[in-house]
Amino acid sequence: MQTSITNLSNEFKPSFDQTATAVPGQSLTVSSSAVAMIATPLYELTQKVVWDLQTDAAFVTFDGSTPTSSNGHKIAAGTSGEWSPEVANAAKWIRETLDARLQISEFQTR
């Protein structure tokens, strides 16, 4: 399932810190050990986290449990979406077969 993000430019802008510097995107390698989606803390004004799984399928959980091939939601390569900061912070990922690349960007209301 893919989520359209075409309207983000009308409602949201990239998150900026106190020095008016754009918050950089994060790239995460999803491997054979479970990893948290957010490696560095999100900027405090971030209201949406846009992500896409770029290379291989993976499993994700949100309840604090460790994702496995029998626990979690299977996300296909090429899937993208928008999550709240709370959901993104709770997400843990593990690859299905091969390492996968997850790209993450932060947005806030204009």
C-alpha cells in the first residue's frame, strides 16, 4: 500500500531548528537485528514523518516488541507513508531477507 504525499507542499514544510537550518533527513539500514526507526531524536516541532522503504521488504512493530517474520506488519519494498512522530518513535524494523534502506524526512505545519 502506498500513501500519496503530493499535498505535503501545501500543508507542511520541512522541519527547521532554532537556527532556521533544515533538519536533515535520516537514512536507516534495516538489517537482521531489529532497529528503531528514529536513530536521532526528532526535532520538537516535527508533526509528520514521511518515510519510504526503498530496497527490500521488512517487518515493523509499534508495541515495543521485537519484529520477526512471525511478529509485525510486513512492509513491501517501494512502500511509503506519513506517520506522526509518536508512531515513528515507536516503530522497530527488521529486514525480511536482504538489508533494506529506509529514508525518513520530518515536516511541520506552515
